[in-house]
Amino acid sequence: MTNDKGLMTNNQGYSSKQLSKEARPQAMIRFARLQMTAAPGLSVSYLDVELAARRLKVQADRTPVMTSRTVNIQTLSEVFFKCENFQRTGSFKFRGAYNALTQLSPVEQHRGVLAYSSGNHGQAVALAAQLLGIHATIIMPEDAPGIKILATRNYGAEVILYNRWEVKREQLAAEIAAERRLTVIPPYDHPDVIAGQGTAAIELFEEVGALDWLLVCCGGGGLLAGCAIAARTLSPGCRVVGVEPAMADDATRSFHSKTLQTVENPQTIADGARTPSLGQLTYPIILNYVHDMVTVSEAEIINATLFLWERMKIVVEPTGAIATAALLAGAIPEPEARIGVIVSGGNVDIKSLMAYAG
């Protein structure tokens, strides 16, 4: 049920389709145990995601699940928003960063870590490193949102800025890491990062039970891959749909062509989705576990961002609103469905957004 603001408060009054983790049928639990090992050719299993959830239990926030009567009426469905904008550092990225850093050897932790990021991953690695007593160096583009650069520095990390039009961040990261003997923590293409991101979906299914659909934004695919692994195990009938900006549609083209596609510096307002391509690890997981990929326009992203601000009273960045944009644009054709939506982050530069929106 929900309170007046649409915040999920407990499991009382749920229908039989909204069973909590403890009330799931034994058949589903037995199915979950069969998924503990990764499928052939894939790097992450449900067991990896479950172990990440245990590591994160103390440090990560259990983010709220919210509902909107307006959205339910508009979609003729029950929609559940998993609000990762309330996560530490303001996005889901803390889950993967902390899980990855806890798996480093003592020698690697002593030497320090390096990450490259447009903002949210950098903040997440910076805070996780601070909590674990690890020095963090973060490479960020000069045109990253100012609030993200400032926050990363405030978490204690050394920030190195670069020109995204002149330098490839992966090459720069490799050079600095080799020179300083640092361990690189990539933003999405890392098994521990993927497993950590999937814990958001574990919490969602524990809160609301099985779903018919799950909408997840996609940049490099770490969140989408991790959530798809969790969904396959905890809600086998759930159809997972990845969503990305139409101006950064490399993942959608890759999914439908079955050939890895790239895009260079896409000019989308969703800065967290400006990744050049899916990763070597995330791509096969998405091909195997995701049911469809769709895109949304810049106008749809802006409208969804403003909708979440105005109607649900939550601060969300454009990247965090991508999955909501697909929902509001009619991406789910099935009425009377139970739909989960991952709201991925809330680190919005309001002045930049207003300037972009005109």
C-alpha cells in the first residue's frame, strides 16, 4: 500500500501477485537456486548479485519504491518506481563502486584506484574509496555537470579533467593507471560493478513481488545487465526493457543487429548515457537476458524529468528519467500490467537543464 505521497510503506493489502520475498512460492525459490551460476559465456551470475547485496547491506541505502495515481491511471497499470536518486551519492552507481572496491586485494587498495566518469560513477568511487580508506583518482570531462565535479572532489578524490573532443578517456585512464600503478574501476564493464548494480532490482522485487515488465535506463549497460540477471531469477515472467536516448542509440542498434555498435560523444541531455558502446561483459548479458531495447527523444526525456519533479515531487536528473520517459511515451503496450521503473539518479544541474530546455 502507499501513503499520501505514493511511498510504499509495507506489504499489507497486496494482491497475490504482490507477494513479499518471504511469501514467494517455493517453486520460485527452487528456480532461483538453479540460477546461482552464470550461464555459459556470461561473466555474472545471480549468486554474484546476491553476494553483492550482502556486502552492501550496511553501507548502501535501501532506496524507496514510490507510486503515482496519475501514472497508474494514465497507463492503466500498477507502476512501481525504484528511486535510486535517494541512494548515497545520488545514484545507483554507489552499489557497483562499493562492491568492486571491497573485492580488491590489500595491495590494490593500498596503491589506490582510478575511475573515468561523466559524474555519477566518479562520485560513487570517490565515496566508496573514502569509506574504505583508499585513494581515488577520477578522470572527468571538462564539460561534465559542475555539481558532479564538485561533489567528486568533496568526497576526497583527485579529479583530472580532460577534453572529450580531443582525448579518449579509456586511453588516458590506461596511461595514468600504468604510471601510478592504480587499479582501474570502469563505470560498467566490470563483473563486480554489474553485480552491485543488480542489487537495486533485488530490493525492488523484495518490496513489490513479481512484475510483468521492468524498464531500465541504459548507458554502458551495467545497471541493465545487473537488473536483468536479478529479474530472470526473482521474477522469471518479467520482461526487461532497456531504454536509451535516441541520440545515443548504440545499445538499441546493437541489440537488434546482434552486432556491437558505437556512437561518439552523443549530444544528449542525459549525460550519464553518453557512453560510446555497450561493454564486452554487459553486451552478451543484455543479449541473453533483456527482452527489448527502445529509445526516447530529448523532448520525452525532458518531459519525464519535469513530470517527476512536478507530480511526484522528487529531484531526478535527465538520465534518471529515461526509463520513465519510455513509460509515459507508451512503450508498454499491455494494460493492467505490473510495471517496475528504475529511476537511476538525481544529480541534476538545474541551471544546465533549464538552459537546454529553453
